[in-house]
Amino acid sequence: MVEQNARLALQVASRGYVLQSGSVVLSDTAENLKKNEMVREAYLGE
């Protein structure tokens, strides 16, 4: 699934990938991505 809404995507997916400029920069379980500081700041607005 490709989804712009990171919060929604992490609720329904078991695994996630963060892309920047077309390259995978982070790959982990959805639970770990929700806890990742960079993901929280850049994509979850926290």
C-alpha cells in the first residue's frame, strides 16, 4: 500500500517503509516506526 496519511498507514500495516527522494531510508515494523523519533516528528506531527 502507498499512502500519504502515515498515521492511517501505520494503523493498518504490519510493516512500513519510509521513502525520501525515491529511496528507502527506513524499514521496520509499524509498531517500531510509530516509536521512531524521526518518523514521529516528520510524518506524525509530534
